[in-house]
Amino acid sequence: MVQACWHIGRLIGEQEQQGQKRAEYGKQQLRQLSSRLQREFGRGFDVTNLHGLRQFYPSFQKCDALRPELNWTHYRTLIHLENSVAREWYIAESANQYWIARAL
């Protein structure tokens, strides 16, 4: 599931936003994409979730480096840490100590 979230975030960043931090047409893009994905795949692709997926890819650019011990809730929490050293510490501690996402 985490890898699927990463790939969706990558597609939003690279294809929908063409590598830009934000698309020129802003939030409207995520609303349109959300509608399209919900029609095709059902619930779970609301604008808030897509915003999180969009943030996920730039924060963790190497899919192979994602820790299998962590789930999407862990990563969704860790996205908000701007300090990459702190983020890496929390990733390691969460995985090594088997922290649940609430422990973060």
C-alpha cells in the first residue's frame, strides 16, 4: 500500500504537475484528479488524501528506501517533518522499536 501511495504521489508530481512544486492552476487540479480517480477506483481519493500523496513523493524520493515495517499512517505523519535528519531518525526508531503510528 505504501508503495502504491508513493507511485501515485510520483505520478501527480511528475505528470500532473510536470515537476513543479505546484501546478499553475493550483487546487483545481487536485479536485479534478480526485473526481476522476473516485469515478474510476472509488473512495479514498479525496482532495485531502491526494494532497498527502503529492507531499509523499518529494519527501521520500527513493521507493526502495521505504521501510516495510512502516505503514501509510507512519509516513503520512513523517511527511510534515522538514528536518531530514530528524525524519530519518524517526523512521529508524519507528521501524527498529516497532512503534505504532500514534507513538510518533
